Amino acid sequence: MKKVSTLLFLLGTFMVSAQEQGYFYGELETNAQYLQDDSGIGFEAPDDKLRANSYLQLNYNYGKITAGLQYEAYLPSALLGYDPMLNGGNKIATYYVNYRDEKFDITAGYFYEQFGSGLILRAWEDRQLGINSALRGIRTKAYITKDLDVTVLYGEQRNGFDLSEGVVQGADANLNLGEVLGFGELNLNLGASFVSRYQTNNNLPDVPNTVNAYGGRMDFSYRNFYGGIEAIAKDNDVIVNEGNIASPQLFDGTAMLVNLGWSQRGMGINATFRRLENFSFYSDRYAEGNIYNQQMINYIPALTKQQDYLLTNIYVYSSQPRLFMSSEAEKRAGEVGSQVDFFYTFDRKTTLGKYGTRIAANFSYWAGIDADFDLEGQVYDPKFIGSGPRYYQDFNIEIKNRWSSLWQTAITYQNVTIDKGAALGGPLGTQGDIKANIAVLDVTRRFTKGKALRAEVQHLWTEQDRKNWAAGVLEYNFNSTFGIYLTDSYNYGSDDKPHYYSVGGSYSKGNTRFSMNYGRQRGGLLCVGGVCRYVPENTGLSASLMVNF
């Protein structure tokens, strides 16, 4: 703590003395919870009932130079569902110095980066998921021309408050070919990426020290049409399961992402296809498959519609890129599937469009790669698509209507089928499916001076898991700064019939926001942007404070 205090003091002194020529900015965020026993859901609070995740970010800019740091504290312990290695930790977790002008963008220290869609590399932070995969080293981006840029990086990936055993190197280039060749309305962008992980094999025979991945991409747009394709190949590497090398064989990996769309004012359609074969990529080979998403080099979210409601978030899908050949019950090579989005907004000259009516529909289907496995010889023969076991299928439609300046409604229907292993854990493709239908009615009534009342009624039907659910939400905003809410998810179809209730509110003023709630947390996957972490059931009081300055 002495080193931390000294560094904070020196940085603060520097910032204050230099304010006349530069400026500083940052944020403070604290999320805390106090847990209590709850026999109604079988939750026994741990000894360290009080938990908090806190972050202080300080940045200073002076002309072309920016420097900063992030101090983190998980005291007395990290929130439930976060990696236990963070418990009790507090220190400066990241720091950096950046220089940027018209030609160069150079960062030393910790940095974040993404190549293409992130399919080959993405170093990023999401505090809600407990992910911070920043790289510590150096990154240089050169703007060769206005249409060509090249990025080169070298670093070790963050793992909690420590660093991964692997070293990550990479290069990425982007060229606006359409602009260079003067294609007019046709915009054509090309990209190429290379990422390498070096990690000593500790004298293990046939285990590679270096694993490389290579990729290329093309994106285009022409009038109302747009699309892109990205393809990645990864060198041979070992399979790791639960921290142990699971096969004497080495296997390569591939990934492909295709996106096509068309849109005009009031209407659009977009289709996405993705195939992942043995395409998990970690900075430490032994971190593969860890449940906290630590040390992941690439970014492979589930490509499904991200839902906003209580019951539509019970059966969510998490991407399945890994190769398994451990037993008859657990053999799979990755995933393949697609999703399609469609929206239509009625013309305001029509009855339905007078105040604004919009229909949005989404369909997604994800399955295991069809492959023939030889468990004894530890080899497999995959098909490009085939007819592998279905992991997830979802159709949903949403109708939003603004009836007047005071009334607004949204109606959502979802039909979802998900493999029990994907939803509840365990081997995939062997336990059967969960089939559910969900309906939601969302009504908002606005009043004068910023006041608004919103109510939701939800229902979920299923026979294969915990049976039926009913849920409700009531939210009242007194103005743009203060609001309160009450929610309840009632699993009336199960034997124990639990209520997962929550009551709370938030207050915002300027750059400060404070919120507090008390209630039960339903256990399961919490997903943000298609990436998920498991949250255990719990009961308690939670509070959050965020200040930007």
C-alpha cells in the first residue's frame, strides 16, 4: 500500500502542477454487496458477507502525450461470480503512456486492442463480466497514408493482478482499397492480421512453444448493400481440459465469419454465418476453458439477439468453439450456425406509423460441427457444415408502438430451444433439449416534468427444466435524476416455487450516479454482448457508485 500511495501522490502532484497546460480526467466506480442467508433459495452466505469491487482510473493529457493508471481493490473479497484469485487484492492494476499525432499512435505499458472483428485478437475490459485482458508491453500504430494503417504489438496478457506465462505478438494492416482505386460508391476495405503466442513447453515433447494464427478480411458497402468476410487459421496446438493436456495429438483450428446485409430508410435485413473449429486461443495453454474468461486472446461472443427482459435471459447461449475428444459423452469439434435480423418501420402516413411502429424479428441456429471421431486414435474428420447436434435455436419478434406522446408499448415473443448441457452445464448433445416460449408486454406512460411509469408483464412456458415462470416489473421515474423499481420473477411451476424479487432505485446528478437494491439474484449465466459468466444464486443488499471527472 505504501508504494501505491506514493505513486498516487506523485501522479496527483504532477497533474495539479500541470493543469494550466494540460488536463486530467478519470472515473471512480464501486460496486458492493452485503450477503445474507436465505433458506428460501437454499443460499448460505459465506463468512465474508461484505464484498466490493472498486476501480479508480486517472488519466492526464498534455498535448500529444497521455498517461494514466487504474487502481483496483477487491476488498474484503470480490463480488460473487468473479475469479477468486482477485479476493483481497488491491494495487495499481494497469498503467500506460501514449503518444499520438497524425502519423503515429504509440503506447507503452498496458493497452487494449482489437484486430478486425476480434476473431483473432481482442484485448478489452468489461467490469460487469470481470474481464480485463489488457496486454502489457508496447503497441505502435502507423498511419502510412490516409487509406493505409499498420499496427504492431508485443506484450504479456493480464491475469488478475499478475501476467500470463505466454507472450503475445501481433501485426495488423488495413487498406481502404475502394478509396485508393476510386471506386466511387463502392467502399472496399481489406485487412490482414497475424497473432503469435510464445510459451515455453517446459521440455514436454511435441508441445509447441509457438502457436501462430493468420487471418484476412474484406468489408464492402455499395449503396444499400453491405457485407464482409473474415477467415482465420491457427497452427497446431495441444488440447487442454481442466488444466491438463488431454491428447498426445496436435490439432489446428479455423474460423470463418460472413456477414451480408441490405437496408434502406425504414427497413433492413442482415444475415451472419460463423464457423468455429477448435478455435479457442489463450495466452496460457493451460487456461483453456476456464469459467472466468481469463487469458483469452480472441473474442468469440454468441451471435444471438441480446435480450433485455428477466425471463428472456434465462435460457441464453454461450459460444462453443472448443475441441473435445475425452469420451463418448463429450466429443465435439466446435460450432457452426447463423442468425438473421429483420426490421421494418411503418410509414408515418399510415395508421400504424402515425406515431411510430417498428417490427423487428430475429432467427438464430447454432449446432456442433458434424464430425466423425476416432477416440482410440484421437483423430476426427469434420465436415464444413453437415448435420451436427443442435445446441441452440431461437426465433423472436418484437413490436414497438408509440401510440401518442404519452403512451408507448413493446410486445415481445420468443421461442427458444437449447441443449440442456449448454443451458445447465455438462456434456453437450447428450441430455436432450429445453424448449421454452416467452411472452412480454412492456408499457410506458409519460407524464409532465420528466415523470414516467413503466410496467412489464412476462411469462415463460417450458416442461423440460424448472417449468413455468411469471415475472413483473414496475418502474417509476420522478424526473431524469431519480427513479425506483420493483421486480419479481416467480418460478411457480417448480416444486419449491421461489420468488426472485428485487427493489431498488438510482439517483444521478451531473457526472455522479448512485444506485441501491435489495433482493434475490437468480443463478445462471449473466451475458453482456454475447460473452457470459456464471452467477450463483444469492440474496443481499447491493450498492453502486460511479463518478466521472
